[in-house]
Amino acid sequence: MLKWHKNCFVGKNVQNLERIQEKLENRRPVPGIYLLVLSENPRNIMELFPAVTLLQRTAAGLCPEIIGIACGKEEAVSLVEEIIRKVYKETGDVQVKEYLKNR
């Protein structure tokens, strides 16, 4: 089962979020959808990857908590920028992980 952040960021072009989440939970392909997660690499803040990666059982089992969802890579990159700007504006820092804990 995938872990979704309770206040997941959603790109403007994502339609039918609940249906997309249901498909992903059931390991069905959702072309064009990208997911944002906090990076486990201390040098990175976030990572984004295509949702079709979750069709592999091992990838789905290792997937960290999903903090954002976007339609297309370009929107995913824009969503990362939007999140960073929001966190910086509200906290004066880019500690996204800490920000999400308190959100």
C-alpha cells in the first residue's frame, strides 16, 4: 500500500485525483503522472519519478511517502519549485521535511 501525505500537493492539471490514487494502489498504469517524494539522499530535497515505475512490485514496496502528484514532467518540476517557494516564504528556510511534519 502506498503512503500519501495527508496534505499532498496536487498539480493544476491533475484531474480525478481519487481515481488516480485508486489505480496506483491497484498497480494499474497511469501514463503521464509523476510523483514527488522526499529524497532519502541528504544532498537532495525531493525526487520525482513517473508513476508507471510503481508497476514493479519492488518499487511500489520501497516507495516513500508521496508528497505531490503532477501531470507530466514539466508540471512536476514546476510543483517542486512551487513547494520550495512556499516553504521558503513561510519559514525562511527550505527544510521541506520539517515543514511537512508541521503542516
